[in-house]
Amino acid sequence: MKKQNKKTLMLILAILLINIFVFTKAYFNNIENPVDKSDTKEISFTVKRNSTLHEVANNLEDKNLIKSSLAFRVYGKLHGTASKLIAGRFILSKSMTPEEIANTLIDSSKSEFIITIQEGLTIKDIDKKLVEMELIKDGEFNNAIKTFNGWQYYTFLDKNTLSKFPLPLEGYLYPDTYYLDPSDFKPNDLIYKALDNFEKKWQTAITANGSMLKKYSIPEIITMASIVEREVFGKNDRKIVAGILWKRFESGWMLGADATLLYEKNNNKITQEDLQKDSPYNTRKIKGLPPTPICNPDIEAISATLNPTNTDFWFYLSAKNGTTIYSKTNEEHSTNKEKYL
């Protein structure tokens, strides 16, 4: 019985040693060899904030940049990669070994930070995001906007009109995802990227709907687009609301858009006191457009403003379920407010 137990133990140890040998050989093979030594094509790879080593390894394997996510995780645990991963975009290739890839993902000089400017954000919102990313100190981006001096590079920027305002580029920083160099970041890096992007989108928009430029200036169009951006969602509703707002504007009505009031607030709540304010952004009391855009609109809002849908409606409201309700008369609008709000 003892001999039998000894044989069983020896067999288990032998199997264990064989498995260790096989795993070790496979591990070093997967870590020391690239997926394809001859394929040097650059591949963009993103590590999101707070990503785990497990998530990164799986994403690398999904992109066919490594052979084994397990081997990469083991390597990462052994060499402390997990605690050193840097968020950002990296340029990798299939010719790199997993060891080289791991070393790249912990090297800040090889990372590009990612910032997404969502539709409807203001310049102050962007400043806060950059502060959270620890790329700037509070207010640095705002100050760069105030001292902007690249007017001559952009024909869509009306320096005479915009330079009078505290944040003159509000409305013209196009919402998108941008890649930034964290090792030498300056606010102007993002400003020029966003303006270049706006220029491309603007050209696309006016190529399709350029006739509105005969009626309105670019600052007027972008200001209206920023209101449309914040007031409603969805292509069709934005075109209808743009039509209503332009009709009110042309008829000498007050625009009555609550979103303009929110521009001067730090929250999304409007009080009775706010409604009584003699502010140029209170379009319930002051006729015409507010002095500046109230956010940075995207191509959908800009296009809707350039190509609005003409209807018999004069009023609209957003119901609790997100649906936009339209009315032709003030009486009908009052009934809808009682019904839907």
C-alpha cells in the first residue's frame, strides 16, 4: 500500500513537473516572441482610465498584438506592470514582443492622453476636464482662450465680434475625441486641434446648406446652433426647433429658451429669481440672441440650424419621457404644459 502511494505521488509530481515545464516554455515563447516579426504596421491602442491588467491583456489579444493574454498577465504580475499602466493612446505593432509592449504601456513619454469633448460642453467644462486629467491647473485653459491670438488662421472666426467677450471661442471648439501629449501639453494644443476640426465640419455643413449665410452671420448661426444643441435631441426635433427659434427671432419675439439661462449657472436648475434676471442670457426677458454661444455644438445641431424645418408651430416643450411636444398657439402650449410637465 505504501509502495502504491509512493508511485501515485511520484506520478503526480511527474505530471506536475511536466505541466510546469510546458507552461514555462509556452510562457517564455509567448512573452519573448512577437505575433509577427515582419509586420511593423502601426496600430493605435488605447488604455482607458482605471483599466485593469486583465482588461488590457484581453484587448491586446483581441487586436492580435499578443499571442496570449494569460502570459501577458503573468508577466505583468511578475514585473509590476499592473500598478504602472498609464491611461492614453499608444502606437504599437505586431512586430513588438509582449515585453516591449508592456514597457511601452508604462512609459508616459509614449502615451497620448485622450479627452472627449462631449456635445454641449462649455469652455469652462473643458477646463475642468483638463484639471481632472492633471494636465493643467484650474483656469489655465480659460486663460488661454482669453489670450487667443490665432485669429488670422481661421476665416470662420469673426475677431471683431468675438474678441469682445470673456471666452471668445465659445461655440467653436468642436466636440470630439482628441489625443494629447501629456509630457508637453499646452492648452493651445487642444484649442488648435478643436478649431481645425470645427473648420472641416463647418465646411461640410455650409456646402450642403450655405444659403443661410446670406441671412445671418456666422456668430448668429453658431449661437443659435448652441441653443438648439442644449434644447432638444434628435435630428428631426432639432430641425423643427431650429425653425421655431428662427421664426421667433425674425418676428421680434423673445426666444424663450431655458438653456440660455443655464449658461451662467453652475447647475441645471432654473429658479423664479433666474427668470426675473436682467441678464443678456435671459431669453425670456430679452429679445434676440444671447451675446455668445452657450456651448460647443456638434454638426447635427449646426446643420439643423442651417437647414431648419418650417412648420406652423411656435411653441415646444420637452415632456418627462423625453418626447418633444409642439404647439401652434399659446393656449395649446399652456394645455400641453399641464398635460406633459
